[in-house]
Amino acid sequence: MVNRRRWRGFLPLPGVLLLAAGTAFAAPAWEEPGSPFRAEFEVLSQPDLPEAGVAVQVPACGLAAADGSDVRATDGRGRVLPVLPLGAGTDNSALVLVKPPADCPRVFCYFGSGVPAKKSPLDFKPGLTLDVRTMPAGRPPENRRELEKLLERSERIARLPVTEISQAGNPADLRGGYFLVFEGFLNVPKELAGTQTFMLVAAEAGWLQVRERVVAEIAGRRRPADSARGEFRGDAELPPGLSTVRCVAADFGRGGMAVVARWKGPKEKAALAPRDFLKSGASRLLGTACRDAGAVCPAFRCRALSYIGYQDVQYTEVQFETCGGGSVEWLFSDGARLSGAKVSRGFVGLDTRGVTAAAGRAEAHGTVTFPQARPPPPANIFATADFLRYSALIAHEPLDGLDIAALQAFRAFLACRERNPDLIPVCQSLIRRSSAPTARFNYSPFLELARSAAADKPETAAQAYGRLLVADNREPWWAGVAEEYAEFALFRQRDAKLAIRIADALEARGGAGFRGSAATIRYLAARQDGDAARARECLAAAVKAVSARPDYNPIAAVIRRNEMETRFEDLLKAGFLQKAWETLREWREIWPDDWDSGRLPLARAKLWRAFGWPAGAVAELDGAAKLNPLLPNLPELEFVRAQSRLDLGENAAAKETLRGILAQYPNHPAAAAARTLLERLR
């Protein structure tokens, strides 16, 4: 089966009309008294023959008949033009053929009366179109007759102008079963008249008719490879001029495609080119207007600008814009509400969505689809500009109105960047809308809220950590979160008493297995308070707890300690801060002697800076230096201290520290870094 949740490769459709909104135009007096809305189109290209007409995509948007049956047209002088509705198109539009004179640069279409307009089918020979139709339920057909019966029961999804019979995927939406029906005329010059051989390539089944006669068919369900070599082909006798052509291709869920090629031999075959078909003229929507002066026409268009695939979820940036440039209220089926003439949203998943644009009493309705065959350009979640653009879209979402699934997806997206402050409102909304009290406690939103708020909103983070601390201590995550909260209390809030209370709770609830962790927290708290004796006592208890473990091996611990240090530096450089924090925790548990060597305090100070806790970094370094003024890595410690002072805006103190490094350790590598930083500060 086709994976309906992923964009597929596609062939461009040069015949798809371009739409533009907000262009100023001078229109004639209102010519159609029964129609409340008018759309103006610029004629971009003339048809090959007048009867091929000019294709226009009228923004019906629920304001008019979806198939275009109530559309009337005039030229710039108010003269009525022949029209032929071709059916519902893409982007909530109706596809209509209009027959303007050759010197007509503008076409005005009136719509929304609800009264069918007079059709002019005899005035037209439409250019090539693609009709995308549903695939009715039923057993797979064994032959063309059964396939024809399925086609008769199908319903139109959308009809669009194309320039050639060459299509891969569904250009209308993401459904996995559908028909592709191409209809038009072959335009045969004199020199090519005579017998021609055509081959059909289709995904699973289909047939090709030329001059009402079937010349090639693919019966039953096949694979594209079965027809790519030209097995399904036939001859047609073509006189000069126009000959009808019809191609039907069926997709039962494995990916639809259709190509018609001219066959001259196994090594001489080529898909029919646009010049081989009769072509209708193309147009461009310039704007819409209301018959009532001052009123806004809420007809709109939507366009997918980009997409990001992350963790098997599709995120799509979609822009909505009123065709006339007027401001409206936008209501989306997932609960979001926005206002303005042009708005953008980030959608989760590829399901079709409903949208309403309201202006006074007038309401335009439509859907947002994500066609298989027309994906927007891809964006990269790891590219800063793309990530920030999508983050801004999420930030403007009315989060409390969205469904939980969308919120969870937005949370996963924003969490791609650790400790992202944009996560705060998303997590808060999830917490407010959490399930019933009897349900199992979901700690994830609280933990992500605490981490993302820790740098800029420590009070919010403290509340989230506090809620986690009172949760069931039998949960496997509880002890790690308690340690994390204690270090937040010490190095962000600078609250040693709170850290000691957390250490007491950890030891009381966690048992003997967490005595070493509790002793380490008490050591850090005593060090911060300047109580050297108490700090030494707690550190000895932490070392004793480590060495008392039955699996402790001091030789292996030294090797692992070196591995931990290298791994920490790599993680910190790559921006994996949470993994770096976990590595520090593992490091201190296998070799607590590195508190006295200065290696652990240095690494931790670097991490606090990365967290946005510069005051905590200074406190970490000050505490280590007080207990051991002769740390072997003192120059590196002093350099990180200077950087932290700069983070705090204490430039004078930072410069003094840098000059001290140059004076006391002139030949140390840290001196070169200090000299470079001083030069930048001048």
C-alpha cells in the first residue's frame, strides 16, 4: 500500500494556473446583477484555437457552486463571454473555460448567485485536462470492462488543466486510491499525419483511447515496470488536425502514475510533448471584489510554502490569503483562530483540514489538502533559520484551542532544541489540559517545562520541579529528576537550603542506593555556603559510597573517567546538553576524586554557561577554588570564570581576571585565549 503520510516525487504540471492576490485593477461597472462577487483575471497566454478557450480558476470557496455552474463572464467592456464550467478544481476553486476575443487582456467572472449560468459547450474544444476521481470500494477489476464500471461509480475530486499526459502521484490530495483521467485533443500537423503507435505506462491498470477507439490497455493490476518497456501499445490512424484523446489510469493504493508515449521501437520512444496537444489559454487571478461597496469578499487561496519531516511526523507551513486583500477572521477545524488578510500556520500531519474565512455575513469555506504530487520545498529542522520560522508559527498558535495530538507534535518539534524557551507555553497548555486525576501521572510536560524555563523563568521551573518532587518516588525517573532539581536549586536559584531538603528526600525515599548522590548534593551545598569542614565530610561520604559498591574497580574507573571527560566535551560542543549533564553525573559517580582535581568543576561550569546560568558557573568555580586554592587546572578555571563574568555583564571583573591569567600563567595555553578575548573587548 502507498504510505499516505509522506510526500512523493512528482512531475511538474506547467499548465497549473498561477494565482496572485491583492493586485489593483480597474473594473467595469458591475455587469451581473444577481452575483454578489466578482473575480478579475489577466490573460497570460492565448489558446491554440479560439474554441480551446482560456482556463480560469474561480475562487469558489463555498461562496459559489463548486463546479463553476453559476459563473458568468464578461470582458473589460462588459460584453458577455461564452463560458463552460469544467468542474471543481484544486485549492477550493472552480475550473471554467472562457472564450474572450483575441484582443482581450482581462476577463471578469461573476459568481455566487446560486443560479446556473447558460453553458456554451458547442463553442468550446477544451485543452488537455486531468480529472482526479475517487476509487470506489469493490474487488479489484480483472479487465477493462470491470474497470470502466468502477470509473462510472467514481466521484470527482478535482479537475485541473495540464499540458501533457505525464503524471506521478495524486495532484489533488493524499488519498491512496484514485483514477487519473486525461481528456483533450491531439493536434496533428500534416507532416505527422498517418499511422502512429502509442504506448501506455500506468501504475496498475488503465487504457488509452484515440479518436474514441481503445488503442492500448493494461488489464488487471500490474506494476509500472510491466508497462515501462512498451508492452502495452497500439496503432492509431491520425488525420491532420484535431483528434480526441482520453487516457485513464487507476491506482489501488500503490502509487498512481500515467504516461503516454510515442513508440517507434524499443530504443525510440518518448513521452508526448505539450506541443502534441491542443492547448487552452492560461490566466492569473488578480483579485476579487464585492458588489456591495465597502464589503470584503472572503474568497481565499492557500499555499503550502515548505515542509519538515521529523520523527515520522510531517510539519507543513501553509499561507492563507484573501484574494481581494481584505482582512477576515480565520477559523480552522482544529480549533485555531486567526485574523488578517494574510496569515500563516504550521500544520501537523497530512490530513485534509477545514477552514472558514468570515467577513461580516459572508463566509468562505474550504479545505487545506496536501497533494501527493505537488509537495512544497523541504525545510530542515536542524537549520537555524528554518527552525526559528516554524517556532514562530507555533508561537502564534492559540494553543489551548488545539487538539492534544497537535500540541504533543509541537512539543516534540520544539524539543529538537534542548531547553528551548518556546516550549514553555506548549508545556503549560498540555499541563492545563492534562487527563483526569485518576490517570497515570505524565511527568514529561513538567520536566520539559522545568528545563526550558530554567534560564529565563526560574520561578516557573521551580514550580514544575516541585510538582515532580512530590510525585511517586517509585517511578524510575524520580531519583534523576530529584538530583536535577537539587543542582538547579544550587546553581540557578542559589538556594543551598532547598538543595539540602531535596538531598534528604532523595536519601529517605531512594534508600541506600542514593546515599552517594545525597552526599554529593550536601557537599555542593556546604561548598557554596563556604563551610569547608562540612564539605570535606560530605565529599568523604560520597567517595565512600562509590568505593563500597560491589562492582567498583578503581583501574577501570580511571579509564572510564577519561572516556567520560572526552564524551562530555563532544556532547557539549554538539549542543546535546542533557546528555552532557547525564555524562557529568555518571562521571562523578565513578570518580568523585575529580572534585579535588578541578576537572569536574571546570566541566560543570562550562555546562552551566551553556544552560544560561553564568552566576552558577561562577559559584561552581568559586566553591572549588575555596576548597583547593592550588587546583592544577586553575588557568582554565580562571578563563571560564572570565567568560561567565562577561555573560553577567561584569566586563571590568572579566578583564581583571583575564589580565591575571596573562600575568601569572604567560606560557599556558589559557593565556593565548585570554589575550584574544581581551583584544576583542577593547
